[in-house]
Amino acid sequence: MNFKEQIDTNRLPKHIAIIMDGNGRWAKERGKMRVFGHENGVAAVRNTAEAAAEIGIEFVTLYAFSTENWKRPQKEVDALMNLLVKTINKETETLNKNKIRLKAIGDLKSLKKETYAELLTAMENTSANNRMTMTLALSYSSRWEIVEAVKQIAEKTKNGELEPQAITSETITQHLSTNYMPDPELLIRTSGEQRISNYLLWQIAYSELYFCPKYWPDFEKEDFYKAIVDFQTRERRFGKTSEQITK
Ligand code: FPP
């Protein structure tokens, strides 16, 4: 039985976040430039989006470019930005066909002008789609996002809109760029690295973590489904005892 058939569709995670890692190593193993790995990572993005939509996942959030990635060689940064423009442009039709809404989180204004413009157009053109939301984290880091939220909240307390005593965990959640989605129940990272790398730190407080040894360009639908099957074997206790959960 393949992994897809093993999934209990009544207990699907609503939101799966993914750290797409290993493009560079995948390319190096083939004696190619790192960019070759990113180019081949696009197919894995497509497979994942299709796989998720097919079984009814509502939110998929992909770490495509971190704040720290700006420190990479300029040539790689430029190639990644161009690849994003090309891919977003090319894939909009497929997104619409599959009723997938495209969103983005991160310091989007820091992106290359063409990338930002392409992104805005694609988000607008897919905004009515309601089968699944695919969010790209671009020029994103969780600490950056939390600082931005704190600034907004501080501003509101300063002008009397919000009492400091009224600030709750929900207030923070509402001021994060992810405020339109539930917290991810499952976080997948490829390439065998077992780190969070400044990704959705607040949101993954109770997420199940799944590490796939494959490099991102090799990540296939069945790998995605395998992660969900694994997720469904876990007991999510949220701090309670096992007996309290199963009662
Ligand atoms: C991590 O591998 C991957 C990235 C920083 C970029 C991810 C981008 C894509 C898959 C291209 C297109 C994406 C979309 C959403 C259209 P790495 O370079 O850190 O690999 P390494 O750890 O082996 O060096």
C-alpha cells in the first residue's frame, strides 16, 4: 500500500509548513552550480502543491528565501530572484486551475522590484481561489516578523488603542504576518538537517517536526504523504497526559 492510501483523511493537518533544504548539495553532488539545484527544486514545489491539494490540505507554507539568504553570493541571490519571477509567472495558470491561492509573508519590499511586482500580480490573480492557500516565506525570518508585530502593538498601546494589560498570546498571533492561517500542525524539513532556522518560531509551538533525509529537488508526492502518515501516528498531547487525551 502506498503512503497516500494510508492517510486517514478525517485527521488531516490543516496547515503544513516546509523548510525546503538541500538544493545546493543536490547540485554539488552532480558537479553543477547551486542555481541548478534551485531550478530543479521548482518541480518539487509543484509536486508538493499538487499533493497537498489532492488530499485536501488547506494551508501549505514554504520557506523559499530567508532574511539570512541575502548574505549568499550576489550571483546566487540574483539567480534565485529571477527564478522566482519566472516560476511565479509560469505557474499562475496552474494555481488557478487547481484553485490555489498564492500568498507571501516576509519583508517583501526588500525583494527585487520585478520579483515583488510579479508576486503582487500573482497574489491578486489567485485571490479568489479557495481550495488551498500556498504561502511563500520570502525574505522572511521569524524574529524579524515578531519584531514587526511588537512594533505594531507598541504603537497601539502608545496611542491608547490597546491597554498593555489587555495584551494576550492571541494579540501577538493576530499581529503576525501569518494571521490568516492556523498554526501548522506539521513542519517538514528536507535534507537531513534538524534545525528550525528562524522559521515560524511562534507558530510551531505545538507542531510535530518531521525530518526527511532527501534533498529538496528529490522530494516527491509520496515523501509528502509519508510525512503525513508519520504525523498521524503521533499523539499530540499539548501538555496534557496521555490518559486525558484518549479519554
Ligand atoms: C534551500 O537549499 C533552498 C532555498 C534557499 C531556495 C528554495 C527555492 C526554490 C525551491 C526555488 C523556487 C521556489 C518557489 C517557491 C517558486 P540550500 O540552497 O540552502 O541548499 P544547501 O543547504 O544544500 O546549500
